[in-house]
Amino acid sequence: QSMLSWQRTAYHFQPKNSWMNDPNGPLFYKGWYHLFYQYNPDSAVWGLIRWGHAMSKDLIHWHHLPMAMVPDQWYDINGVWTGSATILPDDTLIMLYTGSTNESVQVQNLAYPAEPDDPFLTNWLKYPGNPVLVPPPGVGFKDFRDPTTAWQSSDGSWKITIGSKLNTTGISLVYKTKDFKTYDLMDGLLHAVPGTGMWECVDFYPVTVEDKGLGMSVKYVLKASLDDDKNDYYALGTYDPVSDSWTPDDPVLDVGIGLRYDYGKYYASKTFYDQNKERRILWGWISESDSEVADVQKGWASLQGIPRTVSFDNKTRTNILQWPVEEVESLRSNRKTFNNVTIKAGSIVPLDIGSATQLDITAEFEIDIAALGETNIEDDVEYKCSSSGGASGRGAMGPFGLLVLADGSLSEYTPVYFYLAKDSYGNIKTFFCADQSMSSTANDVGKFVNGSTVPVLAGEKFSMRILVDHSIVESFAQGGRTCITSRVYPTKAIYEKAKLYVFNNATEASVTASVTTWQMTSSAVIRSSSMLCVV
Ligand code: DQQ
């Protein structure tokens, strides 16, 4: 047991050891959820990548399985990189993935289950005709990776899209295929955004929109993982299946310049349609923000976020909603409720809940804006989570929220909070932020303040949900309109020394908070007790 062993999570997905990155080919097949992932079993840093593999009945309790694919062919000998699954109408399972060849060229390869009747999907066959796609003329050998799940055209053929770049313009190419072995490159691009650089792990999927009085329609989400700044950006738009092009609803909120899935650590994500529960589920890779030395010392690096359902926000109509899958609630126990706690400006109130390292928290806040004289509310057109002093930067109406993973002397704590500021039109704008600057007394860890604005509609309270699991804090505002994932490395606020507080650091406004907490049971137990752990 290393001295850093407390950082290991209790209910997030992690391999038993070593390095993990992107989620790959998530799917539901013959009663089981499968997750494959970029895996380097040799050490806790990125290296020669294989496909790790695990399966689960509920997306929370996982059985580790043998590696699904390893570099053993000239076309993937430098790495079995990211890919996606497609389940055809007759249940045939198709896997497309990027191989890094013997010459480090990025090519796309086809694989399929060796025994399609095996619900464990243990053995995989690589198509003897691989690679099925090589970089087209004009595309760099190292700028062609991460094929999406395929979607079907009206003529029965299939299309996929693959991210790339042309100079500094991020692009997504579209290919058409009938058999997943031979492909035609379409003339146009699905989309392109100048200045966004290489698009990794493109994702493209429909979301259902409720049209008042008119029934349902669909919009399409396009997501790109920007290699240059390691964040996942999405936009809502429309898809024209004839030209195979996608157009954003709002060009100001285009891919790579507008909305992010998450304003903390969240990258190389991928969704899949869960035909079991008829929902779309998002997986995202959450890397460390400590040092590589610490990762090697603890013997592992990276987590997957708790899978999130993704849906269109029919209220704002400008964003998606992301919410932890309901199955995570099966880990809840020992519920504690604190109703209508008044927190005066500039005060902190402890919530007596026992150990606070494995928690699910929901909280609602009300603020009496009318009671504040108009003159007391300052214009704050410049406010930004990242540069406005974090939780210690005070305004008339914020910050207020929770301090998670705090020790009793408040030498370590992670504030997750709202901050209200007036924009240039005099309208109140709400920010949702998470501040890592006081999370750890260690000096080799990231101490960012992350966050963004969050839409709060008339009549809504300010609401947040937070999942705390030792070294990760996942925060969701207003039902999942804005999300922030933080990696935190407390040295004092660990195990039974970790506590929870509600705080209001506003200079004027008094806040009323209602908070519910649950202890979260470890899901990890199954990792060591199950007969299915054959690794
Ligand atoms: N990780 C994979 C690539 C992908 C990148 C390699 C994103 O396929 O583009 O491990 O993190």
C-alpha cells in the first residue's frame, strides 16, 4: 500500500493498475454493458496502447476481463488506438479502431467478435484485409484517427466520420460503406472550424427535441476533442443527410469555440445509444492533475467519469443536459437532510455527516435578490471563474455553495459554488465554478479554478449535484446544464478527516440552503470478489 493509496476511487471505473486513457467502443450486448479503454499495462504513463476491457450489468459494478486487442499486426504495431462500436440491425457487432502502423501512420481497422454468442466478448478477430482506410490525399499521416459509430443512410448504406485537420482548421471527414470493408470518401466535410486544430475522438449523434404542440423532432450534437487544448467541445445543430453536412444552430456556439461538456478535466469522451434503457450515455476520460512521479509511485493514472445520460434541454433549448446514470444511486446509503439552512453573508456552516470522502450531494440555494438594494449589486461584466479570485473573490451575490473534502481546520477544501454578476445589459448572469486552489497542501498538483456560466430560468432555484470520490469531484449545475470535473489531492482532508461545509462568501446577500447527502458504498468490492475477475 503506497502512501497515496487513499487517492484511489471507490466507485469510479479504473483498471486494477497502470495507465488508462480514452473510453473505446462502449456498448450494450446480450445483457451486458461493455467498456473498452486505451490501456498501457506496462506503466502509469501513456505508452504502447492496448484495449483494456471490462463488463457490467449496471455501468457501476465492473468485472475486469482480459485485454481485447493488442498491437500484433503491422497496421497497429505502434498502438491499438481509439475506436467505436456499431451494432447492425441483425445484432452483428462491428468495431472500427485506429491503428498506428509500423511507420506510425494512422489507419482505420475493422475488428469483430470471434464468438458472437459469447456475451463476454472475450476474443476479437482483426479483419485480414486491414487497414480498411488510410489517410486520404492532403491529410497528414498523423492527422487521421478515431472513427465514430456508424449511422445508416436511407439507402441502407452506412456512414462514419473521422476527425482531422487541414493546416489549423479542425475538420471531420465522412465515409460511406456497405460492408465496413470498403469505403468511399464523401466530397464535402461533415463540418470544419478554422483555428480549432486537430479534432480527436469526434462524436456525432441525434437528440430528441420536444416541439411545443408539434410533437418531436431531432437535433444533432457534434463533439470534437481539441488536441491543442485537451477539452471536449460540442454544439447543437442540424444534419443534412444528402450533403452529409452539419450546421450549428448558433455560429457563435460552434464546435471548439462554444460549449464544453465539462469545464474541468474531461476528454476524449464518447457516447453510445443504450438500447437496454433507451437512453444515450456519455463516457469521458479523466486524467490526473498531479505529477507523473506521483502517478508512477501510486502505480496508476486516470479514471473514467461516472457515465452520464445525455439529452436535449427542452427548457433552455441551447444546451444538452448531462446527468449521472440512475444506477449510481444504488450506492447511496445513510441519507442526511438539512432543510432551509440560513447562511449569512461571509459565513460557513459545517454539515454533520460523518466521513465525507464518498458522497452523493444534492443542494438547492435561494438568494433574496429583492432584499438587496439595486445599488448594492455591482456590475461585473468581467467575471470569470478562472481569473476572479476563486471562492475568495467576493461580490454582493456570491460565491455561495459547498466546501467538499475540507479538513476541520480548513487548511484544505474544495469550493463548488455559484456566483451572480450583472452583465453589460444589467441582467443577472450565473456562474458555476469549482476552485482547486486550496484543495491540497501539496505543491505538485493542479490548482485551477474552473467553470462557466449556467442558464438559470425564472422561478428556478440554484441547484447542484456533486459526486465526491476520494480524488475526484464531479459537479453538475441546474440539472446538468454546466458540469465541472475536478481532480483533487488533499493531504489532510482524507478518510474520516474529510468534512463538508456550506458557505456563503457574498458581501451582501443572505442565502438559504437545503442539502441532502448520501454516503456512497464502494462498487469496487466486486472487483476482487467476483469469479468473473479472470485477469
Ligand atoms: N488518444 C488515442 C487517440 C486519440 C487520443 C491514443 C485522444 O486515438 O486521438 O491513445 O486522447
